[in-house]
Amino acid sequence: MADGEAIMLPPPDLTGSNTLEKALAERRSVRTYADEPLDMNDLSQLLWGTQGVTDPRGFRTAPSAGAQYPLEVTVAVGRVEGLSPGSYRYIPATHQIRKIHDGDQRERLSAAAFSQQMPADAPVTFVISGIYERTRTRYGERAEQYTWMEAGHASQNCYLIATARGLGTVAIGAFDDKAVVEIIGLPDDEIPLYLMPVGKRL
């Protein structure tokens, strides 16, 4: 295990030339990627789009029931310019990442996803996980459903940001939960909901 210092990401770019309509029209589930690394600007924009803060009150890019924000995003980094391989936790409030686990885990994630090749091939894989208790304190038995819905919102945001930047991703829901928790180094109270490998389109 590693517990590194927080790394500040480049500020999100709000002046992109692609329109939302164009990103929606071009969005596809992309399963093959160019053999190239991502850069820190790519990573920053993807994380901000998926769960970034957009308001001084802490509101984020994806809606959340009662603004309880049960989601966490951890990135399994294999090839990002300027970052060593490992698992990095996104900190939305400060737009930073912190390493929580050492080593390139892409092949192991591929195995945990029942040998789907995309996590092994992509330079990064986003792990979107949920902490049900954050929502359960307010919404009781509806907590799990609300968390699942929010994960869908965040996943679509990741798709659209990737598309707008000439990147590709695919939402993977078939994987061994316990294996992903162990590989990425997630706390016991977090449930992985999506794997989203991201890379440059061919």
C-alpha cells in the first residue's frame, strides 16, 4: 500500500470547442485504444467531468440525491505522462489526486473483469465506487438505487468528456467485486460499480 501526498491537477478547461450535441452524436462504447499514454490534462478533464465540483456549495458535475455524493472515483494508472503507475484517489473538493496503491494493476483488473481485455490495453481505468451509507442516512432503503443511478450519471459524463477530447471509453459492469476492491486498494465500505478504461481512439 502507498499513501502519497496530494497531487494538484491542471485546472479544468471550460472553453472546449466541441458542443454537447456533437459529443452526444459521436459517443460510442470504445473497446480498442491507441498504444499511447494520456497526459495530465486528459486525466484532469476526465476526473472533473466525472465528479468535479462546479459550485462553491460543493455541487458536482453529476446530480446526486440530496447532494449526499456517495460516489468515489479511483484511477488505475498504467501510462500517464508525469505519473508513476498505481491507484490514485480523486479528491473533488480540491481537484487533486492521491496515490493509495502502488504498481500497474491493468492486467489484474482485466482478469477481475472476467478476462475482458480493455482494462489491460487502456492507459487508465476509472473505478467508480459507491458508499451506500452516505445516502442511507437520509434516504433509508432507497440508498442503493439512488447510488446506482448516480453512478450512471457519472459514467455518462465520463463518456462525453472522453468523446469531446478524442478519447474512448466503455462502461464495464461485469467483474469480480472482491477482486477489484483488493487490486485497487478500496476501503471495505466501498462497492465498485463501474470500470471505465479510457484511452486514445484509434
